[in-house]
Amino acid sequence: MLNFTWDHQRWWYKLAHVCRLWRNLILESPSRLNLHLYCTHGVPVADMLAHSPPLPLTIYYPGWKSEATDRPSILLALSHRDRVRHIYLSMARHMWTFVAAMDHQFPILERMYIHSLTEVDLPSTFQAPNLRHLQLSTASVPIQSSLLTTTAAGLVSLSLLNISASEPVYLPPSYILTRLPLMAQLERLSITFHSPIPNRDVERQLHQTPDMTTLPNLRRFLFRGTATYLEGLVAWISAPSLSILRVNLFNQFPLTVPRLCQFMHSSESLTFRAVQVTFGASTVSLHAVPWKLDTPLMLQIRCRLLDWQVASAVQLFGTISPVLSSVEQVAFSYCVLAARLDVVPSEIVGK
């Protein structure tokens, strides 16, 4: 199962019920076949755990259709922390209850996705030493937690989405920069804020100059926030393998990004020959063409009035003009339904 998909974790269920011989053959090689028990909507988790072999657990409750009957099942599955390998929780109610249950070490957890409609904090005692993929949306890691330090060496993808701009949830650039040097295996990084952060709050955090960090395997970087925060972050990062860059900026001046230009120059794989500038109903954007999921470049500014869009585009795109020096074609268009960057690609989220 090279391409992970959440809903394919129970592929072996029907095969195990063909006959006793097939069942024995499958259950004799649980590690080789990557077998899991699948806890999700409508599954009697208590009965399944009582009458099944002690296989690793996938806890998968997507969307907002969580019912009252799911709550004890989720808590029961989470209580078997030494067996939980994958967690996917996306719901409007009771999220704080489930997150609070993660107050110990989950030794075999490899993939976790938490999407909450209200702000929740992971317990500072939560640990997952084998975590490879982490996505938190409107959920945060406490500043005092060592999670992103103890798991850093193995992380392949990290997505911190819809971060609050207020204390104590707000993560300053220095917090990210002190942990990135430990993430040598990181391939995908996403950082998005729910609302703009005052520039003075970011600048206050940047008095100390951190060491330069090279992320040799980073291929995708997605950011939504202010230009000041972005500049404070990418000024100290080099990503020679970067091939996809998505940046969505709030319309908060200044929009000059010389550090972003240097960051783009550090990549040997971020190449394109044609770009399109699109003026939309609420954004102005520049992206490489043709537009597709793996298009190498997308820069976007959120603003509505056309004169503001033009002024913002001149400031932002003018700053990165050295990177655009090799572009052979430029197209301009107006589109009411411009491409949106605030939707995370499915290969980052997981299916």
C-alpha cells in the first residue's frame, strides 16, 4: 500500500471471510500485509476490539457527521494508545474531549490529522515518537510541548493550519525556526493563519538571529499569513529541492518580500517559463502556467478593490522580479472565480 488512503485500511476484511484458510494466511502476516482494524462511523468498536486479534488501529471519523454514539467508540479506541497507528478526527463537537484523551505516549502512531471548528490544544504530555505525518487545523501544539522536538527527526509532512493570531496559541517564527533544523526528512510544510498578525508582534520576535537551516528534502511549501511573518521565516531557510511553492498573503503592507526572493533562488527545482497574473473578485494572483495541482508557483494576495489589487501586485511581484527574469511569457486575465489557495491539496491532507 504505497499510496496511503484512509478508506482503504480495511481492504483485507472481505478476503478474511472467504474461508478459514484465507483468514489464517492473512492473519499470519499482519506486519507484512500492514493489517489494521478500522474504527469509523457505524462500526461497533467495542465488539470489534473484543473479538479481533490485537492489530494496529486506524481511527477515522471524517466530516462533521459525528453522532453521540461515536463518542464512546472514539474514546475507547484512543485508550488503546499502544495500538493506535493512524488518527483522523474532523468534527464540530466534543473535539476537546478526544484531544484531552491524548495525554500520554502513542508509541506506534505514524499519521495524525486533527481538524476542529473551535480552538483546541494538544496536551503538553502527548508524545508520538514515530510520527511521520502531522496535520493540525484550528488545533495547536502548546509552546511548552516537546512534541515537535521529539518527533522532528522522522516527520515527512507537517501542516499547522488556521493558526490563531492571538496568545497563547500564536506560534512566532522563532518557534518554527528552532525546530526545523531537526526535521531533515521533511518533504511538505504548510503553515496557515486564520487572520493577520500585527507586524509589530512578529518583529518583536525576530531580535535574535537564528542559524541558517537547510531542508534538503523539502519539496512543497504552503503559507498563508502576512508578508512580515513569511519574511521572518524564509530568511533563515534554504530548500534546494523545493519544486512547489504556494503563498497566500493578507493585504497587510508592506508586501515587499526580498527574503522570499532569496528563498526561491535557493531552489534548483522551482522552474517555470510562463506565468499568468489574474485579477479576481477578492484576490490578485500570479501563478505558473499551465495551472494544475503540481504547478510550481502560486502567489496570491487577498484584496477586493481593483486599484488595491494593482498596487499590491506591483509591490509584491516587483520584489520577486529577479526570480521572474527567465520567464518567457506573461498573460493577464480577470476571473471572478480565481483559484483559491486556502484549500490544502489532498496529498497533504490524506484521502
